[in-house]
Amino acid sequence: MGKELGKELRLSRIFNPTTDRSIVVAMDHGMFLGAIAGIENILKAVENVVEGQPDALQITAGVASFASQFLKGKNAPGFVLRVDATNIWRSHPEPKEGYHAVVASVEDAVRLNANAVVAFFFVGYESDRQEAENLERLANLASQCRLWQMPLVIEPLVIEKGAHAVRDPKRIKLAVRIASELGADVLKVDYTGDPKSFSEVVDAATAPILVRGGPKMETDEAVLQMVKEAIDVEAKGLVFGRNIWQHKNPAAMLDALRAIVHENATVDEAMKRLKKRLKR
């Protein structure tokens, strides 16, 4: 029996066994931003997303329990448990120095039958102490994940006050390498803006990279283009939130993304599929 069997089985619920890629929908934003547009009614939002057949959902313990009917059965999506929280993106009330807190454990993930856990690693705190504490929490989490054979998804992010996403390639590469050294099994990473620089980020990692969606993008084509560019330089899929559940038809958008991620379609082919679904 393989030493990593538990981890391998859990990851097989997140990554498509045929393509070794994954489409994960992040729906944990209520923990950071409250009931924002698209997830005001979280049960309905999960239902709309699951209709589009994502490989996995990234959710909190509370949502997993509340929407458990969508996690049951052979064809249900995998489940990535969010185990930390932050207020750095919140505007009302505005954070002071900003916090980063642990909100769930690896044992919670095991009890909830999660297939992985996800946590932040922030580079760019206003104090070195905050970054060091974040690093120490992650190291402890990685240790517990190894003990329980629980896959660890690390979300290395460059932060600046007032910015929702900082996509500086050099700093992202630094954050990705640190997260790799900590023992990440999967990395959820901001796209750097062009294939060349993102390819360097992928090369610096020791774990598969899923491209992060970040803030809502202006057009569907821009979303698909970013995913295509990331896939072409060996990203293994995506973790998107607002670009899916704030779409007028989340299932149609997921169908278009699936065409690129799992079927190697071009952006034009994916756009044609999306437009066809939207006309129904």
C-alpha cells in the first residue's frame, strides 16, 4: 500500500483523472466580504454552480454543512475546505492593520470528508512580524496535513493596501517558491499578465498550479484568454469565484472553461460554446 494513498485518493476527487487538470469554484468569499452579489443566497449559488459540473468547490465549514446535499453522490464535486480568514479586502468597516486567523483545522477537514484544505500565504504585510506569523501557521498546517494525508492547497498572494490583486511577476514568483518549500500539494496563483512571466512562476513551483481568478473581469473572452494562456504554459487548471458565480449563467461559463481546461479547446471554440449556451 502506498505511503501517500490517502492523499492520492483525495486529490483524485479534485483533479480529473483523464486530464490531470481541475476546475475549482471558490465560494468562500462570504468569510471575507459578506453576502456580496452572486452569493447572497449561498444555497442557490451553489446549486447554480454545481449545475455546471465543476471538479470541486472551495467552501467553508458552514457552507459545506448548509449545502451538503450538493456534495453527496458519485457525481458530486470534490470539496476543498477553507481553513483561514482575513479582512484585508474589506471596505466596511475598513480594517486597521488587517488580520489573518485560523478558522478550521485539518481534523475538521477529515470529519467533514473534505478532499483538501486551502490557506493563504501573504507577502507584503506592513510588518515582518505578520508575515512570519503567517508562515509559522502554514508550517504547522503543512505538518498536520502530512500526518492526516490531507492535500494542502496554498494560496500565495502579494498584497498591497487598497489593492485586490497585485500581479507583479517577481513577487509572485517569490511567494510561490516559499509556499512550495513549505510543502504545498497544490498552488492557487494569480496570473502575472503574460505567458512568459507566468511560465517562470510555474517553473519555480514544486506543485501543480491552478490559476486564480481574482476580481471580476470585464469580458468573458478576457476570462477564457487568461485561462488558455495559463494552460498553455502548464498550469493545471483554475480556481475561480466571481468570474463564475457573478456570471449571468454560471453553468454556461463553466462549460466554456471546461472546453479549454479539459478538452484543449481554443478561446474561439470556447466562446462559440458559451454563446450557444447563452442563447438557450
